[in-house]
Amino acid sequence: MKRPAILAAALALTACVSTGQPPHVRITNDPGGGFLAHHERWLNHWAALGTAEVDGFCGSACTMVLMLGPDVCTTPGSVWAFHSSSDGRGTIGLEATALMRAYYPPDLQLWFDQNAAHLHGADYAQLSGAEMIASGYVGPC
């Protein structure tokens, strides 16, 4: 995620906290990126009782937003892109992948194992928001 987007998210979170409202994030284009940064972002958001709406592209580390459980929803036209975490040397990072996968609902974990666990880098297995909703992986917005 680029710095302006991180700053905007931080400002939105600060504004919500200062008004006493739980923070809400609307994801429209998050290709993922740094595993640790995304992991920390969603843990902090979860701790603040935040909600999230996926209404666009959510790929790679962005999919850890699913740790919010029932507090995340998706629109039918959104796109979710899954693959294993890379270790920075072009191979699959097993520990980061296992942690990322652990935040998925059990049925999505099985789908991930069959369709995305072998992919990394620029290769993804995708599901539409409509497919995510129909499969029961996440609720509709």
C-alpha cells in the first residue's frame, strides 16, 4: 500500500476513534503487499471493533481482512485474489502462508489449499464477491 493510502486510513481511523464510532474501512483497490504491515493493520482494526467493506480488488495480504469475521462484508462485484505468501526470494513463505490461511473460514481454507496454496508472486486464484457470498465465506454488504 502506498504511503498516501496508509496516511488516509490512519486519519480515518483517528477520526472514527475520536468520535466514539468504531472505525470502518472500504477497500476498493488493495493488491496486498507486505504481510506484516497488513497483519498488524487488521489486528489493530479488529481490536478497535472495526468493520470493513470490500468493494473492489482485495488481493494477497489484503485477504487477511477476513480475520474480522462477521464484521467484514463484500459486494458481489468485488474481486478477491488468493495466493501463498512469498519469502522475498521467489519461494513460498510457509509460516506467513499458514498464518494468513488461519484467518480464513474453514471452507475457504479448503478452497485455498486446492486452488491457491501453490501460487505466489504474480499468480493468483480469484473469486468474485458473488462467489464469496454464495459460498458462505463472507456476508454481503
